Amino acid sequence: MIIAAIISLLVIIFITLAGCTSLSEAVDESTMIPSERSVDTLVDTIMKEMKAKEITGIALAVSNSEGLIWSEGFGLADKRGKIEFTGETISNVGSVSKLVTSAAIMRLVEMGMVDLDEPVATYIPEFNPLGREKFAKPITVRMLLDHESGLESDAFLDFFLGYDRPQDFPVSYRRAIDAVNTSGIVRAPYEIFSYCNLGYSLLGIIIERAMESNFQQSVKELVFDPLGMDDSSFNIDDIPEERMAMGYLKGKPERLPYIRDMPAGSLNSTAIDMGKFLQSYLPHILPMKDYSLNRPSRRSSPPRMSMFLLILISRSD
């Protein structure tokens, strides 16, 4: 239900922005800042959707290739304390965590420390999933990234670890090796897309072994520090309680459970930090006045939109 709410709200917001006849109506050409008209329309849409979907709090960040150009929060991060949801409120971003884990892997690829087409066993020698001998093609790092490894999809046995701090936290993701060795390969590698959280725990292990550190510290060095994402962490224990948005289930406060596959879903961040992350993925663009969607451009592939949106949501039920 929460995922559905996020997707539907994202679609509506993108439609709202796309409703402008040209980019110049949505963004001021001289400053590259969203126009007052587009922001007002967006805010109006957000308020209506929050009410319709009973969303307690939400934060957005809009970035282009030059940096963060707008961020704002709406509603409450904590109903009991009447704490406002802002661009600096920290929330768990769920499977968006995988994008950061992927970025860390690709940094290592750039540094020559990881090869995407090398077998996983090169970096994790104890990786030996049941049934591996049936397939001539080894599982590679690229296959883990693509969710095409052939490993069991959505293996939720021992995924949720409860609300008490596990003894092996914050390295619970290392359980993934035994988990995949036991559950085994269930289909031929690189033939079918099948969403796999365990695969991203394996990527986390590859990252920490390449960096000779733990996963959280490795990602901090590879991604967070270079981008100035000072309020982001995969370790929930690093987050000050007063900064964290409260989750709600059927109107009642609900704590985040500890999970095994931390590299797949344990990232806690702010809209502003994620705006910085999104900016890093955007190529440098020409000034708005140098091209138009309504006429041919000298660029081989002019960007259709120079903005990305990030939404962090705390839903009431």
C-alpha cells in the first residue's frame, strides 16, 4: 500500500510538471530555478494527494546538473511531537538503497578494484550456491546488479530480524552468503529478471572486502563523503532519534525493524542528501536558452528535463 501511494504520487507530480508546454514555463531560464507558477501547482497537487492518501509527512528535492534547486517538506514527521517534515528530516528510503549500493560498486569499477564480468566467487570464495554445478555460466557481479543472477527472488526467510538489535548488527548482511548457498540457484543465470535482495547483500560484501572495511564505512568513503551526504547512513543506530521520521501503521507509530539485507533496503537519508545523489547522475546540460523541446537541437540527445524528484513519505496507515 505504501509503495502504491509513492508510485501514484510520483506519477501525478511528473504529469503536473510535464503539463507545462515547455521547460521554460517550469524553470526560470536565467536562474534555472523552478518558476513560482510551477512550484505553486506542484504544492497544490501534493497537498491534495496527501489528504486523499492519508500521508502524514512528505519531503521533496528537485535537482539539476548544477545542484539542488528546490526542496521542501509538508506535513509532520512525528504526529505526537508535532514535528514538521522538512527537507532535512531523515527517513528510511527502502529499496532506493540499491541505487547507492550500485553507485559504490561502480566507483570500485572505475578504480579498477572490481570487474563487473568477474564471477562473484572471485571476491567471495565461499560463495557456492546449491545447484551451481548445473550451469556452465558463472554468476557475475553484473548479474547481481541486474537482478539476473538466477538466485532465489524475494527470499524473506530471515529477512526481517525484529525490533531488537541483532547480535551481528551492523553486519547482518553477511548472513547472505549462507542464505544463498542454502537456497541455491533456482534458474539459469542471466536469462530472467528476478528481483533479488540477497544479491545486493552480496554486492555489499564485495564492496567491503574490496575496501577492507565494513559496508557502511566503505559507502561513506565511496559515495557519501564525496557528495557531501552528511545525513545519510545505512546504520539506523547512527541516526539521532529526533531527526528520524516516525512511521505509522493503521494510524499507530511503527518502528523500523532491523533487516538482514542492509545494502538492499536500510539506507536512511534526507530529501536534500538524495537530491545531491541524484545530481551526480545528471550530465552537464546547456543553459535553458540554448535549446528548446519545440525545435531541433545541435545536441545529439538534449535532456528532456533537467530535474529529478525525490520523495520521502511517512504514511499514516
